[in-house]
Amino acid sequence: MAASESTRTTPTRPADVSPAVAVIVVIFTVDGGVLQVLLISRSAEPSRGLWSLPGGVLAPNQSLDEAASRKLRDETGVTDVYLEQLYTFHDLDSQRSVAIAYFALVDSRQAKLAHRRTWRPAWFPIANLPRLAFDNNRVIDYALQRLRAKLDYSNVAYSLLPPYFTLSQLQRVYEAILSRPLDKRNFRKRMLSLGIIEPTGRTATEGAHRPAQLYSFRERRPVIF
């Protein structure tokens, strides 16, 4: 995010000015088998007309976690989802600013994007992003690397799925994040062996196929295995 001018009472060298601290959130979803990220159309300078990640300058007496949770809620209407502090970035806008980045995982069926005439939010496929402000591509790339790594040792995919889902739906989420196809038999064998999902006894019909077994995550909170 861009740094705001610091209030000065006496002349100082640029190096003496305290950098602004901002909180930005990389919000991922999977919709139609495609991994997408939420971006905001900037309606003021700097970088007016470009797209950027949701965020803002950290308010006085507000914790980092509170700022990230509030931004997530303001833009998507959801709160009880996976949200993790990602990394501290410096100088994304060439103004010596410091940005504390978070990333969140949201079920697209639950997200209700804010309706605004200015500073409009919109989902964009990771593979087809518009021109971004503030070197936000670097932040998104880092968040994607973290998310892909977490699939190997945690259940974070729960936050991208409804309470009940088929194994095919689960596999499509993994494939969207990893950006590659997965062997159906091996994927199902691994998911069941990890013990993070369980059958519900319910079924659902997908297209012209026979009813498929519905599963649920044993824990809808972060679990490391």
C-alpha cells in the first residue's frame, strides 16, 4: 500500500520519516474450478484506475489481526474462515512503506462482495490478473506459494468448500490451487488415509452421474497432519 505523508514539525531528512504501516489481505476463492483472488479498483491516487489488494493504513489502537479481519469482513461479508498472517513487505510502493500481508480462504458461495460505485471489489482468475498497483503481484505470488505448500500438511482447503462436498469437488479445489490435474484414484486414497475428512452418509447427484457420497471435514479449523 502507499505510504501517507508523515506530519512534520521540523525539517527532516527523508530517511528520518517513519514509514507508514498498512495491512493488506490476499483473499482467495475457487469458483468453477478456477483459483481467483479479490482485487479492488482504485478510485484515487496513487495508481488511480489500477487494481490492488484490499487493505489500508493500520489505525491507532488496532491490532494487525483486527485490521485484517475487518478488511476481510468489509469486502466479503464473512469472518469465520481461514486467515493467516503471511509476510511483512517493505517498499511495495517505492515510498518506504511497510505492509503486513495476510491471506484468507473464502467459499465463493458464502462471500457477498461489497456493492460500491467506487473502490469496487471483484474476483480475478490468478492466471489472468489485470495490471496491479504497488507491486501486488509479488504479494499474490508469495501467498500462492504458501497456500500450495500448506496443502501438503494441513486441512486448509476446508475454508474453500461447503460443509458437505463430494470427493470430486475436493479434488477440483486442489487442482485449481496447484494448477495441474491429479490422479483421481491416488488423490482419493490419500485424502481418506489422512483422516481429515469423513463420510456423512448423505449423497448428492452431480450431472448425469449416479449419486456421489458426501463428505465433511472432521475439523473446520486449521489442523496440521
